[in-house]
Amino acid sequence: MGNIISFRDLIVWQKSHEFVLEIYRISSAFPKEETYALTSQLRRAAVSIPANIAEGFTKKTLPNKLNYISHSEGSLQEVKYYLILAKDLNYINNITFESAINSCEEIGKLLNGYIKTIRNYHQKNKTK
């Protein structure tokens, strides 16, 4: 995995963290009555993506690492649903929605690439 020393070196974590900041900006305009409902749920799910990448980074076994990445993938899908709901409730416009969904798609691809990299790394080191 090259010169990766910290989870912060991972592009997938960097993009996920940027996405969390985007979600906080988007959700700050939600109605006040959503503070403890949709706003909180959306933010929690978004934060879970890079948080699980970070936590999984330190795990030594392949199943443990993949478990945390799997949680990130699940949280990403949860965020997508909350974005659909926010759009359907007219809390966000189509441009904001499409931008956020595009970010989700990019992060999803990066997560898949990270999984492949982790598997290859563990397979290569297993045969040494």
C-alpha cells in the first residue's frame, strides 16, 4: 500500500471527509424542526463513512479491515437515501442533490478500489 502511514493519507478518507463538510453545509439550511431528525441522521451517517475508514485502518486482519469498510459502504447508502428524502421534501434543490449524489458515487468507487487494494496487499503478504 505504498507510503500510506496514516488513514489521512488515503484518498478515500480525504474525499469522505470533504463530503462530510459538504453535508454539514447542505444540512445547515434544513428546517429547525429537522435538527434532531433528518439533519442529525444525515450528518451521523456521513460522519460514519470516514470514521469507519479511520478505525479500520489500524486493524491487522483482512476480515476486520473489510468489516469497517463494509460499515462505510452501508453508511454511504444511508446518506444517499437521506439525500433523496431531503430532495423530495424540497429541503435541497436538484443541483445540490446531483452534486451530493455524484460525490457519493465517487466515494463508492474509491471504497471499492480500497477494498481491492487491501485484498491484494493481504494476499501478496500472505504468500511471502
